[in-house]
Amino acid sequence: MTEVSGLVVEDLVVEVHGTPAVKGISFELGRGSRMGLIGESGCGKSLTALALMGLLPHGVTASGRVLLGGRNLLDLSDREMCAVRGNDIAMVFQEPMTALNPLMRVGNQIAESLRLHRGMSRAAAAARAVELIERVQLPEPDRTARRYPHQLSGGQRQRVVLAIALACDPAVLVADEPTTALDVTVQAEMLRLMDTLVREEGASLLLITHDLPVVASICEELLVMYGGTIVEHGDVATVFDSPRHPYTAGLKASTVLERTDGNSRLATIPGRVPALGAFPGGCVYRNRCPRADDACRTVPLLTAPPGSRRRAACHHPIESDQSLESGKASA
Amino acid sequence: MTTPPLLEAVDVVREYRSPRRSLRTPGQPVRALDGVSLQVHEGETFGIVGESGSGKSTLSRILMALDQPTSGAASYAGQRISGVPERKLGFLRRDVQMVLQDPMSSLNPRMRVADIVAEPMRSLRLPGDHRARVAELMHAVGLPEEAVTRYPHQFSGGQRQRIAIARALAAGPKVVVGDEPVSALDVSVRAQILNLLTDLAEQFRLTLVLVSHDLSVVRYLCDRIAVMNQGRIVETGDTASIYSDPQHPYTQRLLSAVPTLHGDLLDRFNRSST
């Protein structure tokens, strides 16, 4: 069981103009744990993150429960949510240039959340901002604090966004594709920094990405999302080593570009992600799945085999010593 | 190799002026390319890898005569293409085509797919039945024939990239230059497009030049690669030997920064950067 201070999501449903895009997902993020959430575009990953943060756009509604410190965040008023956001739960966005205010010095942007949530004086907040800039390993913290976002590189801006997110020691850090816009060497530095800081602060991390290797490098647990549902959940290393859900296996095969079939072609997932509301009934993956049959017309439950914590929502899960191709029908 | 290279760059330098900082002095010149030489032979798949700002896109633009070098020259099939007026570049425009990263900005949103794909044939005044050729291309890139009457926004990202590839093939080129052609796509779609590129390169005997920051994509697709850093080619050679035994420190650092599914990235990266 998770400690009280973690984040518990129960039966979260997110509807876009009445069409469910996230269909009742539940998971627990223990204090200090690091969880990856992966899936293709259009699978509901980002909507899940925005729902946790209470940042859903107009016309998109969330129901269910998001429990943090004994409170359901979905029940809070806008005003109450403002006190939680940035303080107890904070977010790192994909594109730092749009997350930062171009007209404000970065030091003031970090200080802003300290003044708001901690009631610090202008001077104390400014001093703390310089310390935070140093913590995210930016050079010359005093001078950097007085710079504007356009004077920093992409990697430096993302460090500033991370400093803002960590300013108030949040219990939960949600990172939505934090390194997708960065070069590989900068990405590696940024991942290393996030890893260190999250460990030192004892915060929980929810890392959302479509890049499987990024998850493998800093997360312990993994949620795989498809069609607004969680299709597989377990320990990162075991899920990648021997995925049970055919979707996870397909993602893995198309990520590992070395693995090729007989004519040296890459393994792919047939078809594409359906549009919102166009996913098939029953198992959401059945129109693309090589193992689908009549049983898949009913919704599979996210269950673990006896004696295991690895849950998969599939009627015909892949057993560990069996490859995907040996499944039922081929597409 | 004894055959002359299809595409060649000799000691190419490209300088840009940075924006001026004062009214009296002009902006400082910045070297985007600093003496780059390379050869791409017919039928090979050549990769140019590097991080943002390394000069890889500038180089690909110079190889297509879309930009002019400050000094040095690029040539195609032995003919100089740098500093040559556009009206004399008809042969190059027919033989070398490009696929860009973001199909949403490289496809005209107001044109139907049929017109987009037929445009190179029209502008190059190629003879033949353009409609039949468009139908043939749609088949080659795996799109339904009725897609020709639709507009780009009615397609998914992967399908749009297929349209961009069909357009690149329309004039019957010998070389296709891809500037980050799969970087904006999801992993599963990326694999589909990479397979398509491999199929088409075989089918139409294309020479592919792939510009990318993604080392795994380049590794899969390319026979030879050039690694760029700060406007220079730091290492060039067979893909297999560069990946198994990188010589230059920058290549070593770049390779060790690529995360893998086995999650040892942080260890490897810490070791290589200290």
C-alpha cells in the first residue's frame, strides 16, 4: 500500500465535449516513487496530466477522484486549486519557451511562486530563486536570474522550468514530455538532473512521454496507456523485457530499430491510432491487435496473474516465453 | 569507390551575420559551416547526424542549391551547382527532391492532395499523364486512391508524411534528401515511414540523404554517416564501424547520450562526461 502522502487516482474520466477521452483509469503514485506513463499521441496521456493539475481547457471535464494529502483535487474550487498547484503538485511542460513568460526575468518567475505560496518577501524570494538556479546547475546563478528566457538556450530554459516546479517542494512532480524538444546530450543531462533532484527532494514523479528509452532511464514503474485506458502496469524493467499486452510489445518492437524481420524491415503496429470516439468497443486495441478474436468484444480487466504485480488488460496476454507472432490470427 | 560521386561538397564554408548589437558596427559573422567536404555515391544511403546548430540543415540546403556557400562549392553528378543561376538548375530540380520534417507546414493547406503531388511535374513541365502518375504514387506510398481529392488537414501526421514523400517522388528523382523526415512522428508511425522509405529506395533505386539528430534512425537506414559538430564533420565512415567503434570524442559522447530500453543511460553518460 502507498503512504498517505502519495497521489491516488481513482476511476478518472476525462470527457471532451461529452466524448470520453480518458475512460476511468486508476493508479497510485507512492511518495518518492517514479512512474512513467507512455503511449502514442491521442491516447489520453496529456489529458490525464492536465486533469491532475486542474488545467483542463474549456469544454473538457474530469470526474472520479484524484487524492492528494487526503483531499480530492477534482472537488476543489478554482481558488483552492490555485493554492495546491505549484505548491503540492507541480508540472514541467514540453516546450519551455511557451511555459515561461518572455517579458519577465527568470529569477522573478521562480520567485513568483515562492511569494504566492510561501508569502516570502521580495528580497527573500529573490535570494531563494538564485539558490534554486544553482540547484538546477545553471552557470552564474546571480547573472542568470536577471536574464530573460530568450537569452537562454533550450536546455537552460527547461532547467528554469524545473526550478519553478521544484520551488515549493511539491509532493508530486508531473513532467509532460520534458525532454522531447531537447538534443540527445542535453536530454541526458536534463534526465540526470531530474533524477537527482526528485530523489533529493523525496518528491514523486509522473513522467509522461512517448519515448520508451527515456522512461527506462529514470522510472521504476510504468503505465502503458492506449485509447484512454491503462493497458499494462508494472515494473519498468520487467514490462520492457517481457511485455504482456500486445500493444506494449508493438511499441517496444517499433522503438528498437535494430530488430528487423526477414526482409530487413522494422516491426510495426498495423494501422494507426483511431480518432477520439472512434476506438472499437470491447478491447480498445482489438482493431490493430494480431491476437484479437471474438473474446475481445468484451472489455478486458486490468488484472495480474496470481502471485504477480504485473497487470495487463488483455484477453490473450503474451506469456513471457512466447513471442508476439505466435499469437492467434495475424493482421 | 571508382565511380564519381553523385553529390559532392568541397571545402564548403557558410557564414551568416548575427543580428547587429549596435548602430555603428555590423553584426559579427557566425560560421555555420566551416570547411565541410563530403561525397555521396549513387545508390547509397547517407546520413548526416548532429545536434541543433551543428550545421546539418545548412549543409543539406547547400547540397540542394537552396543556399549558396560563402566559399567552396557543391556539385551534382560532376556539375557545379553553387553560384549557378536557378534557370540553369533544371536538371538538379528534377533529380534531387526533398522531404521535410513537418508535413503540416510543408504541404499547402489550400491545395488538394492531387495538386500537391502533381505540382513538381507541372512546374518542371514534365510530359505524360499526370493524373495516372499521381494514382501510381498514391499506391506506392500506401494511400487510398480516393485520398487525392482531400486536403492535408484531413490526414494524420503519418499519412501527411506519405503525401510529402509521394510529392518528392513525382518528378522521378535520383536523390531524395530527408531533413528529419520522421522526427515529428510517434514511434509506431515512425517505423512504418522508415519501412516505406526503405521499400521506395529499393523500388526506385534512390540515393537517400538523411539529415537527423536521431542516431537510432540513422543507424537503421544509412550505409554511411557523417557526424557534425559546430559546423565541421568530425567523423565519417561506415555506419556499423562508427557505432561499434567511434573514434572522435564528440561521437563517443553523442552515442553514449542515447537512452536505451535497458536504462543504463545515466551510468554511461556520467562516465563519458567526466
